[in-house]
Amino acid sequence: MFKILIAEDDKNIRKLIAGYLKNENYSVVEAADGDSALEKFGNEFFDMIITDIMMPGISGTVLAAQIRKDNKDIPILMLTAKGALDDKKEGFKSGADDYMVKPIDMDEMLLRVRALMRRSKNAMEKIIKINDVTINYENLTVTSGKGTIEMPKKEFQLMFKLISTPDRIFTRMQLMDEIWGYDSESDDRTVDVHIKRIREKLVNINDFEIVTIRGLGYKGVIKK
């Protein structure tokens, strides 16, 4: 069972979020402020963090930044009454993976939680080995007998998603939601641009490939 820490000083909102998550069979721990959330994070294992920005004590952005120092991969969903672009930028810079503006639509929140959990599950498998090729999530590298290729984070995450679940077809929108986030302002052409760059970087790697499925999207293929 996945375990989620909720940091929210509004008791009613916190209880509402907790109730929805419990109904989806998530284990939930509640914190009424940033300081207690950080303490709980230090004492227990969590699969995800949901945090408000404006809280007594340390803010949600400070909480996210502190958590990121200890755990680079845990999904963080940030909640706030603020909707300005600068506030979103501050949240993402602190380490948030996704962002929702209050009032929160609970059904939408559950969709985002599921998407973040899927991305996190893939990230937990740090290394993929295919023949003499090693794909290292921690270092964002692809290493073979021909050398090591370092890739930008989004390109690597997109490649890793496809290769870690070979032969499964993903639509462009699915890839956008999982790699760029549910409310990204980019369009699905971004996926095509990144796939083109990935293929250019991996032109000398013959052990796997990313295949275009016309009219649908892409899939990763491991060559025999």
C-alpha cells in the first residue's frame, strides 16, 4: 500500500484529501504544518508528499526543498490558493512535480496522484541493462562499449519510460501527462521534438529503439 504524507494547515481540507485518498486504498499520514511534516518525513517512509504552500512555520516550498535534499525521486504535489505564474515557478524550483490551485477538485487530484505514482514507480528502477548497454536513471546516462551518453532530464525520462515498459504503446498525451505534468502548457508536439533528439543521441545504440506508431504515439522496443 502506498503511503502519502499530507501537509495542510486547514483541517477541513486536510481531512477531505485524506478521506478521498483512503477510499482509494492509500495509507495517509497528516501534518498540520511544515515543521511537523518535515519531522514525520524524517521518521517514516513515504511514497508521496502532498503539501500546501502557505502554512505556519516553514512553507510548502521550503518543505519541498528540504525533502529534495534527502530524496530526489519522491513525488511532490503542491497545493496553493495562488495561481500566478511566478508562484508556480517558485513551487517547481523548490522541487514540486505537480501543482494544483485551490479550490481543489478531488477527482482531478486523484488522477494527478495516480500519474505521479506511475512516474515514481518507473523511477524506482534505477538501472536497466540490455546486453552491453546500461541505462542509469540516477546519472541520466546511457553507457555502452562505444562510450557514455549524457542526456537532459526530460529526454532521459521520456526514453526511460518507453524502454522500461517495452512494447507498450503510449499516446503523446499520456507521455505529456507523465513526463511534463498534468497541466503543462506545452503541446504534444513537444514529445515529437524530444523523441527526435533522443534518436539523434542514440543513433549508434542498436540494442533498443523507439518506434513511432502512426496515429497513436510511441513504444520502446528491445531488439533480440
